[in-house]
Amino acid sequence: MSDPSTNISHLELGDRNETFLDSNELVINMGPQHPATHGVLRVILKLDGEKVLGTECVIGYLHRGVEKIAENRTYAMFNPYVDRMDYVAAVSNGLGYCEAVEKLLNVQAPPRANYIRVILTELNRLASHMLWLGTHALDIGAITPLFYTFRDREEILKIFEKYCGARLTTHAFRIGGCLYETYDGFEKDVTNFLDFVTPKIDEYEELLTTNRIWVERTKNVGKISGKECIALGVTGPVLRASGVRWDVRKAQPYAAYSDFDFEIPIGQNGDTYDRYLVRMAEMRQSLHIIRQAVGKIPEGPIMAKVPKVIKPPVGEIYHSIEAPKGELGYFIVSDGSTQPYRLRVRPPSFVNLQALDMMVRGQLVADVVAVIGTLDIVLGEVDR
Amino acid sequence: MLDYVTSYLRSNTTPGQAGNLLWAFIYIILIFLGLSVAVIAMNWLERKILAHMQVRLGPMRVGPHGLLQPIADAIKLLIKEDIMPAEADKSVFWIAPVLIVITAFTTFIVVPFGPTHAVTDMNIGVLFMLGVSSLSVLGVVMAGWASNSHYPLIGALRSSAQMVSYEIAMGLAVVAAVLMTSLHGIGLYGVAHGAVGDGTLSMIDIVKAQQDQHAWFIFKFFPLGLIAFFIFAVAMIAETNRAPFDLPEAESELTAGFHTEYSGFRWSLFFLAEYSAMIAVSSIAVTLWLGGWLRPFPTWLTGETWDLVFSLFPAATFLLLALIALVGTLRMPKHPYFRVQTLGLAGFAAVLALIGILLLLPPVRDRIQDIYWFSLKVAGFMYLYIWYRGTFPRYRFDQLMRVGWKVLLPVGLGVLILTAIVGVLL
């Protein structure tokens, strides 16, 4: 017992100052069935009273092997599968996949298709952000915004349904363009929706932005700096709220984004409140983009010349787009056959979830819920 | 025997003071029934009002406009399997909800629905009420501990910390109100009034003091009464664990807090206790600051005509409700499927109209008036509870503690001291 290194009890206790009043840490299990983990995320929390000492995320409850499925499907057959990853932003997922394959095939979607893609993707971004706002506010205890956002999201889903027949897993785009021409009155529907939703966003802000409790619950909660974000690969509104001006739509314009004039909202503090403000501003910017696009959809074909059997040349490609939750990338390796040799998805939710532990360490239990909400994860995408 | 029964009716004290046990018992039964009905009604109203705030309809299926939903829920809860965790401390697990319900109901002994409409009037009424209602924290801790599970334990710890710290602010506000009963001072209207009695802790005498001073205490020493009322109004929400202070049962963090492991009948006891406690603290607030059973504008709108007009309010309310139910009946879809519902709603309208007509009769009218105004004020608080729930996010634990100790407590102390100074000087 003279040598401290062989003293087992010393090793176990570490350098904690044990006294007779010492308390033990409490390990509690949050999820996978928990109302605030947005699906089936399981977080093991180590608590000292209310303070979080550390977390461990257990994921995989929704794993379906999407990437493996891709290897056994043709390029066109795999297209609907991507909708099931981030099921609240299915249109964005489809866009990323279609564009990646187009890049591999060296095909350009026609301008009309690109405009339709931009309109639908931005509508989808709105829908995704609305769902985020509702659930995030619900986690923090404000139950009413959820119903407001779901009411308004319904209008977007109606447009999707009219366009392609599906509301959630839309499968709206095809490799090489769009399958469906816009329906009669599409522009009118979209314009009406824009006029309808603009005051609604003010309505959400009225309930929350200056609400004292909301500000106290979100300011300085889950802080993360721009540097840490970059180190962890965190993208999307979380990165931008930390003051990094990175948006794939501006940095590497795809579809028709270079035609539109819009701003990238950024925050300064990288806390939950800034992320909230950034997303709210992004919703307004999306409206701005749609308003520009809907007035000048060019005439012309909606489908590029793509062979019936898609057989991309041997090679590999990485293409990323700005999905509502961050940078969504597809890495496809082609061996010249009709099926991808390997397909890898860079899911923003999965990468952003890494930051959870760093963001909640030293904060309170209630903040874990707020941070999970503010990361805006979708477990379908985390687990794939 | 008959004499024993009727003798009380001619007296003008509460049955407890008159020593009439029979009438005390009758009052207890009435309060118990009234509370149960109020909780059931509150259940329906909360769901409906909250639903309409959230642009949805709320219960619509069970009975017309979901009127029978609370009853269906009650039946479901009663016949549900009552699960007790294997590792739970059996006896404590049982005692906890019972204890909470008992404390919630016991407070109503001293609630004055009218000058004589209370089970009894203690000279320490306020103290009794605060004391008994603060016992409920014991039940919460017991429930959390006995469940032998992490979430309920954290919920119970939060709850006990919260209830204990808000009780202090609450107590200070109450002391300020009690102080006002003995201080003559001036009312809101700048009219100095003659001397009034000594300070009192009796619930009935507090209301009587407001009557004599011609000022509800919320308006007294403006804005001191208002601030004290505000402190109490905040603390009472925290005390009853309702939004935005519903941390102990923050469902997004702790699933259901201290009653996570409870189900069926025992859970329904918690539910009953929560709503009774809400009504109980609202009753204290109404008694201390809003003039209890006194009708509004007692100094401005005086005279026989106004007395008559105000005494017609209860009947008018019920007739209005009957009218609403009647309109609802007429608007029901004309389909054989809805026949039972339509008839039920028509019956409901008829019952409401009957009560309304009954309330028009002068003897009933005079007796029921006090209870009506008291209930109306309490109902206002109930609406506020629902409104808060629909509007506010939830406070975090440390913020809740900060609001309690660093804001409400110092302000409460300041109000108390200022009330004393102002009261003595004026």
C-alpha cells in the first residue's frame, strides 16, 4: 500500500476528493423511447445532480443499411431510398443524389428542371425548419408553436402532393431532371403559399424571439465555436450560428442557385438562441429565393438526355448540397456497371450529433433536451 | 332534531363556529362534490381552451363536443391495470398519492365561498391553508422515492426544492396582505376610510376587512398590493407545478417526473390533487387580494338597482350557457348517427336553463350570489393557468431557483416592509 500506483482504491477513485458526504454520480438513460430525443436516439447521461458530466450517444436503432442496399440496386432504383433517410427533407435528399449521379454521368439537368428543383427544395427547407421549430419549442416547453408550424407545413405538403403525389417521401426528382411537369396553377399555389406564410413566421417569432423564458433557456446554452464546428465537421445552421459563413448553395452553387440573390444569415455566439435566429432568418431567405424563382421559371424540357439504362463510366464522385440540416454529401464509386460499387452518404445529422457531448458537458439536464433539439437531427439520417 | 337542522339556517356563522356538525358534514360533502365536478369540468375546459389556442378542436368524439371525454377518461383510469414497480417501496408508494389528495382537499375547509359558506372559520385560517398545502411536497418526495427509479427521483428532488423555495416568497406576499387588514391607509380611490378592526388571519375576516375598507387588497397602497398579488400569483403557479414552472413533470426531460411510475387509479389521484391544489391556491389569491365573495364595483355601482342587477348575474350566466348549448344542439348534424348526442346536448341545455331559472328565485339568488362571484374569480385564475400553459416555454431548474430566491424573495420582503411603513405613516 505504500506505492500509490498499486493502490487499487486510489486508482478507482481517481483524483476526486472523497469525503464521507460524497455523493455518487447518477447514470440515467434517456431514450430510445423518450419524447425529446426526436426518434430513437439513446443518450446515456452521467449526472452530478442536475449537472451533466458526460454523455454517450447510442445510435443504430433505425439502421436499415441504406448504403449497402445501394450496391444491390440500379441507380434509378436506389433513388426512392434516399427519401427515407432524412424523411422530413426528402426532396433535398433526392436532389443531392440525382445531382451526384448526373455529375458522374456528366449530364446537365435542363434549366427548367433546375428551377423546379430549387423551388421544391426550398419549400422543403421551410417544411424541415418548421418541423424543427415546432419540436424544438416543444422540448423547451412551449407547446403551442408546434401546432402553428404543423398547420403551415401542411400547406407545403399539399403542394408536394399536388406535384408528385406524395407528401413526405416525395421521390420528386429523377436522374437528369424531373419526371413531372409542374401542374396547372403551380406558380399560383406557390405564390399564395408565400403570401400566406410570411406573416406566419412573424407569428412564431412573436411567441418566442423576445419571450423572456425562451431567451433564458436558449442564450449561452450549448455553445460551440466556429473552430470547434470545423474540427468536428459540423455544418449547416449550427456552423453558421457560430459565425462561419459557409453555405454550399453559395460556396459551390448547384442546381440554379447562382441565379438568385440571397444572403447567408450568420450568428455570433454559437449558442442555441443564435441557431434559432439563424434558422428563422433562413426561412425568410428561402421565401425570398422561392419568390425570385417562381416568377421566372424558364420554358423548355424538364429532362436531360439520359440513357434508359444508367451505366456511368468507371470513376468516383463526391457531390454535396446544402440540406436543411447541413451539408449532405454523396460519394459514389462506379465500376461501370448498372449498380454503384459503393455509395457513401455524408449525413449532416450524423456528423452534427457528434457535437452533442461537447455542447452539453457541464450544463444541466434540461439543456441536453434543448441541444438535441437545436442540432435538428433526424434519426433516419443518423442511422441510415 | 328538525330544530337542530333548521337552527343553523337562521344563524350567520359558519357551521364549524356554530358547532353544528351535521351542517359541517353537509358542507364538506357539497365541497367534495363541487370540487370533483370542478376538476372534471376543468379537465374538459383545459383541453378545449388549449386546443382552440393551438388551432385545433380538442376532444370532439365522446359526447357532443367531447363533453363526456373526462368521464370516459375517468372510467378508463379506474378500470386500468394498476402497475406497481417490483422494486418499489409498496406502502410508501400507496401513501404518497393519498397524502397529496388529502392535503389538497383539506385546505378547502377554510375556503370562504361566502360570509357563512365555509366549513369553518379558523382564526388562523391563512396559516392553516398554507401549512396544509405545503404538506403536499411530502407526498411528491415520497412518490419519487418510493418509485425507486431515476426519473421520478430527479422529478421529486426538483419538486421539493421548488415548492420549498417558492413557499417563502408566497408567505411574504401573504403576510403583506394580512398586514393590510389592520392598516387603515387609503384605498385606490384616494378616499380615506375610518378605522377598521385589528389584523386577522381568518379567511372570512380578511374578506370582511376588504369590504369595510372599500378596497380589494390588490388595489390597496397602489402599487404595493398589486406587487404582492403578483408575487403570490407567480409563486402559486410554481407551488402547483404548472407551466411555466412544471419542471417536476417536465415531460420533455423527465417523461412524467415524480409520477412516471404511477398508472391507473393512483395516477388519477395525482391528477385530482393537482387540479384541486390549483383551485385551492387560486382560492387563497381570490380571498386575499380579489375580495373573495364580494361583487365587483361595490363602491361605484351602489343602490338597490345595481344590487338587483348584480344578483341576476348567476342566473344570466347559466341561461347564457344554456343558450350556447341550445345553439350547439341546433347546429348538430341532422343525421341519425348524431341523434343520441343531439338529445344529450338538448338535455344538457335544459338542465342549465333549469338551474338558471332556479337561480332567478329571490331566496336562492341571495344565497348563491357570494358563491357565484367567488367561483367566477377562481375560474378566471383557472383560465390564466391554461393560458400560461399555452404560451410559455418552461424555465430551467437553476433559472427557476434564481427567480424564486433572487427576484421574488427580495421583492416580497421590500413590499412587506413598505406596506408596514406606508400603513403606519398614512
